[in-house]
Amino acid sequence: MTTEFQQAGGDLNVALLAYLDRLQRQAPVATDSGPDAPVPAPARAVLRQIRDQAPAGMLTESDNNSVELVARVFDLIFSDSNIPAEIRNLVAPLQIATLKAALIDKDFFFRQDHPARCLLETLVSAGVDWDPVRGRDDPLYQLIQRLAARLQQEFDRQIALFSTLVADIACFIAAEQRAVQDALRAPIAAALRQEKMTRAHDRAETDVATRIESGEVAGFVEQFLETKWLPILAHAYRVQHAQPALLERALSTMDELIWSVKPKNTAAERKELIGKLPAMLALLNAALNAALNGLDWDASERTLFFSKLAERHASNVRTAFELSPRLQIENAVNIAQKASERRLDKHARERRAAPFDQFAQRVSALEPGAWVTFAGHGVPIKRRLAWISPLRSLLIFSDRQGGEHCTVSVDELAQMLRRQAAHFVLPAPVVDRALRGMPSVG
């Protein structure tokens, strides 16, 4: 049968591969010695021993570079405290098989989707997922052990074996992720409701702020909009798709209220105000009555507001003269000054807001499956990012099975990173990190 090795012809170091075949068959297969047995130390120096002990002249300069680069990859695996020691020991015997794959196909060093590279990254990533507390009876641990043993025993020259093993572990991980989504159904639904409410409140807050930034809104109406009308508007946004007319009424009623208390300088404006007041007041009271249970507004406060509103309307209706140019200028100056003060307040609030720094950037780039270690009460807690909300404002972390979940906002996580109360696990693929800055392979 023609093998990939034979097809490659003289491009490969046949003698070196045969030498590695013998070493691979002689190497002990990683086995589970039982939960109470001590874990043997990983064979860290296997690859460099091959380079030093191979027959003279067997390794070319390119082969030497390849050995060193693959050795650096395993150095990083062995020294990474995020990878449990038991998993490092399962991966350690794969050094020779990985070196053979890199020698057979130099694309190992250049392609992230190379089958051998994908398998190594997948095993390491899955190993990070494994919780030592669950022990070696964990199906994930047993799967990693089986796949590592199969690769060590069966790999000859067929790179496709790596792809087969990657598919096996990917199938296992996909099944676990489906189970996690089922386990997190309730907290995800709660987070979606929370994000929807927050989004609705933000939109309502923007609508109110846009209208009062001009400085033309009467002070008591401004306070009413910010404290009483804003919740009504936010509710309208939450039910916008089911009841679009409710949002339209809330916005138009707010605009008519603002217009109604502005000075009416002409007879036509005063006549228009008299015509609109009954409908506007009816809509205003209807919305307040519907939201009464959700508003912190006692009867005396409501009565006082409507008394002030009636006084302002009466004053506007009684106005019987056109404003002089001097009064018009004074009003314009007062409005401009008030608007300027609001802009300064807004800028001050924006400066106090959480900065979009490196921590916020890293949080914004997170994808499901990332692991984060949170500082607990003296004991670090490792949790995986299981879900990101549609607007990427909320994150749900859990253990691998979807238990012990917690919901965190992106701003909260960024702040935890700034305080070093949290840190990411495995910030980049191990092969990429190991090869960064290393000499090229010939």
C-alpha cells in the first residue's frame, strides 16, 4: 500500500522518521494509575534527548530547528499552571508523534488548522476544561486519555488520524455544550429580560435627555420627565413590538407636555394650546394611572405637579402681549446658559464612566468557551464563559456542566480585571505562543 510517506519521496528524512518510529513504539503509553497513586513527572526532555542522542549526521539543520520548535511547544504546555498536571502527563507521550507530524508536513508551523496542531490545541483546551475535583472518572479525562493513547499507538504516517481524533473530541464537546445550554435555560432567560429592560431604560433616558438638553424645558417639568415619565417611556420601549402604539403615545405626550409649558407669544399659539390641553392632560393622566403601582409618587406630590402645570398653562393663556426684543434676547441667553450647563454636566458624567481601555477591549473580544479565574474568598474559582447576550452587555459563566453559574456585566468584568480580581486562562493557543519570535523552519 502506498503511504503518504512514500508519496512524499525524497523530501523527508527517511532515516530520522524510522528512528522516531522505534522510539514511539518503545515509549510507555500514558495510563491512569488510580486516583490515589502519585502522578509521574512528565518527560520534559524527550525531544531534546532525541536531538542529542540521534546517530551522528541523521538530523539536518532544518530537522534540528523543527525539533527545537516542537520542544518549545511542549515546554510551554509543561510550564502552564492553567493546565492540570494530570492532563500534562497525558499529553507528554505525544511529543514524538507530534514531531513526526511536523517533520512530515512543515505546515504544522504555519497553519493553525493543521490537523496535528488542531489536535494538540484541542487536547490542551479540553484539559483546561477538566476540573481535578471531578477526578479521573470524569468522561472528559477518560476521553483525553483514550485519544492520547490511540495516537501514540497508531500514528505512523497518516496525518488524517489527527483529524479523526479532533472530530471525536469535538463531538464530545458539542454534546456537553448542548447540555450546558439546557442547564442554563432559566438564567439565560433572566439575563435576556434584564438586558431588554436595560436597553429600554437607556433608550428612554436618551429620549428624555435629548429633549431637556436644549435648556428650554421648565424645571418642574424636567424633573417630572426624569423621574416619573422615564419609567413609563422605558416600559413602552420594552413592549414596543407587541404594542407599538403605546410608544408613539408616550413620545407624543411627552413632546406636547414640553411644548405646552413654553411661552406662547402669539394669539394663534395660545389658541392652539387651549385646543390641545384637554387631550394632552387626559393622555398624561391615563399613562400615570396605568403606571401608578410602579411609580414612587404619592398623591400630594402628584397634586403639586399638576397645580404647577395648571398655573403655567393659565399664565401662557393669559399672555396678551408680544415679547419685546429685549425680553426675547434675555430668554434666549437664559436658555443658552442652561443648555451649556447641561452639556458640562454630561461631559463630566462621561469622564467618570468606565474607560474603554485594554481591559474593556479584551472583554469585548471574548467568545464563549473562554475561561476566567475569579478571586474567591482565598480560593480562586475557575469558570467558563457559557453565554453572551445579544447586545454583548451580559455574560454568563458556569462550570463545565452548566452549574454554579453567575451573570456578570461586561463593565463589571472589565473592572475585576483592572483590580486583578479576575484573570483570563490561556489567552492564546499554545502553539502560537510557543512559536512567537522563534526562528523560521527551513
